[in-house]
Amino acid sequence: MISAFANTWKIPELRDRILFTMAMIVIVRLGVALPLPGVNMEVINTWLDIQSKDGEGGAGGGVGAMLNIFSGGGLQSMGLFSLGIMPYISASIMMQLLSAVVPKLARLAKQDGGRQKINSYTRYVTIVIAVVQGFFLAKSLKNPEGNFLLSGIEKAIREVGPLVPDHDAGFIAMTVLIIVSGTLFLMWVGDQITERGIGNGISLIISVNIISAMPGVLVTLWNTFVVQREGNAFSPLLIVVLVVLFLLVIAAVIAITQAQRRIAVQYARRVAGRREMAGGTQYLPLKVNYAGVMPVIFATAILQLPPTIIGQIWPNSDIVAKALDVLSPDNFWFYLISGTMIFFFSFFWVATMFQPSEIAENLKKGGGYIPGVRPGKPTSDFLDFTMTRLTFAGAIFLTLIFMLPYFIALALNLPAGGMVTSFFGGTSLLILVGVLLDMMRQIETHLLQRHYDGFLRKGKIKGRNQRGTANGPSQASSASVIYLWTVLAIIILVAIVASIYHQ
């Protein structure tokens, strides 16, 4: 493992990709740290201190904690990337659902260049969602006490003053423009990482934002189990138990994510033109968790984002307040409804993406067959039956992992929707494991192509695709990476000097 990491720096192309990805990550974190113009950051800092002393791990409890984690703290600090990449994720989910139920979009997705058109539509929908969310966020800053994302900020306002001293139409327009531009810039950064770096850019941005919350989680754990429970000698041992549980949950998620059933496919010796194709046995891998983290994202987006917008439109409505309370991640009904939706969306995603009839037809055309199963419709029925059983197991696993934070919160008397419990299951952990495994696959591919030992020595983690060549247009050159890091170093140095000067 250590030698594999050392070998990554011996391949110029891979080294440039990693450095480029790291530079993009620094840019993302800088955008989160830079505050919105017109916002009194002294109020935000005072509020964060109060949150830390009270042991509250996230903004606004459950819903706020989830949104704040996905924005990398941008919502809590009112940064330029306050909305993060969530509008793009919501638009992607919407277009994915529409592609499954609207025949015109379904036909477009199967045509040449159709996927690019759907991606363009997704970006337009992202702009609309970002404008709507940005408007309600900017409008709520006039009276932030009613914004559940800024729960408890009234204490800081009484001590320091108003959050936005000059809140008018100009401030709202400027804030919306900056927030929407920040979301679009994050989309561009994600595309650049996917094309010139390592891993999927959008997923990597989400993962970095999630990991950025880890120091705050550790501080909250220490304050909760050591400082606040100083008289209990066994309380610090709970931190060790939680760390062990965290590692066990990660191991289980990796095992299920990697688990697959390999269907043997036999090919007979055949002649294609002047070439004679040798027969043999190959394997068709069917993953247990075929849908990945998408059902969890679907369920949380549907249950949390619409009530959030409705709560901003009618902040004083009793019905909306009750609905927000029921759908809060601190409520058991939220997990019960979400678990049911996750189970349903797991089958929905597989039914949309996995086409057994097409696979059976391709096997028949290629001269392949599953031993003991007749080609054609019997093969399609066999694959559909096998995938249904695998999906059932994967859906049960996703539901249990999603509900695990609630039971941990009950056992430890912690907020179920807080940042601490979110690392023991739910969306955050599934995304982190999936993204890191995907990055390892791609790095493994580069290493094995150049005859280096991979992370597992025998190359069991195979790359899903080969993206770019050493001289291809998708690779960031060494000179451009050096220039990029030089500019970032200058920006960071200026920021440090300015911070010291203002102090």
C-alpha cells in the first residue's frame, strides 16, 4: 500500500492529475471561506462560538446540518459557495426522474449526443433552482431569526448587531448573483476535475465538503464526552467505542459496495470475417448495491429541499412548522418515510438503468450464453430475477445504513440529525466510500498500465475507464499545474497577511 502511494509520484501524468485535483480542492475551500459582501462576519463568528460552546454540531439541527455539510460549511459561514453543489444535484435528480417517465427524454438519452443535450438541460434547471434558493436565502438574512439554517443566531445579533446592516433590493440582487455564480463555478470546477484530474469532480467536491466537517465533529465529540461529562469516568471510553464502530461501518459499506455476483457466460468458438474468435468463459458482474448512493440522495432531496423552500415562503405557518418538525432528521417519522423511499428508489434505479433484455440480446448476438439458461427471453428473465434478489439485499442494507445514525443518537443521547451521527451512516458515509473507491480504481489503472504494483498488488480494483493519454487534451500539463499552484500560493499568502493586518 505504501509503495503504491510512492509509485503514484513516479508517473508524470498521474502526478500532474493529482496536483491539479488538489489545486481545485484548494480553490473550492477558498470560496467557502470567503464571506458574502454586506454580511457582518462578526455576528457569524459570535454565533459559531455559541454553537461550539453549546455542543451543537450543525446549523439548524437536522436539515441544516445536512445542507451545511454538503456546502462544506458555506451556509453556516455565509460564504460565496453558500449553496454548494446542491442545486446541480437536485437538477440531476429531477432530470433523471423525468428521463425515466417522459418517453421523449428517454428516447433522447439513447440517441447519439442525447446525453449531452440532457446535461445541458440539467445545467439550465440548475440555474433556476440556484436563483430560487439564493433569493430565499438572501431575503431571509433580513430577519435571520426565522431561518432554521441560522437557528440560535438571535443571541449573536443581540450581542453584536444586525447580520446585514444594509439589507435592501440591491443587496438581494447582488447576493443572488454571487450565489448563482458560485454554484456555476463549482460545476465548472467539477468538470475540470473529471476531465483533467482524478475521480468524478462533482462527487469529489461533495466529499471534500463532507471531510471538512470532520474537525468540528472531533471537537464536538470531545466537548460532549470529556468536557461536559467530566465526572463520568466511562464517558471518554465512548469515544473509543464510536471510533471502532465507525471503522466497522466503513468496512461493511466497502464490502457491500464491492460485493457482486459473477454470472458465468460461455462463448463458443466462432468465425467473424477472416478472424477466428476463440471460445471461453467470461463473467458478467452484477453488483449487490447496483444503485449506489443514489436512492439515499433521492429520498433526502425529496423530503428536505421542498419543505425548506416552503418554509422560506410561509415562515409563520403552523402547518409548515408541523411538517418541518415531522420531516426533521431528529424525528423517527423522517427515518421511517425515508427508509421506505430508499427501498423503493433502489428498485426504481435498477429498473431504469439495468436492462436485462438488452444484455440478453447482446449476448445472443455475440454468441454468448449462460450455462443452463436458453438464449433470448429466458436469459432476460434469469438476469431480471437475479438482479431483483440482489437489489432486495442492497436496498435493505442502504435502509439500515441510513437509519443507523438515529439509533446511535438514541443510545448516546445526541441529536439524530447532527454532524456527529451523520458520519456513522446515511448519505455522507456512502458518498465518501464510493468516491474514494472510484479514485483508487482510477489510480490503480494508471499504475497497472505502467507495470507498477497497485494498491492490492494483484490489481483486483480495476479502473472503470481509461481517461486520457499521456499527451491527450484531457491532461493538465506540468507547466499549467505549476502556474496554478503559484497563483494559489500568492492568494493564500495575501489572505494571511491581510488577516494579520486586520487583527
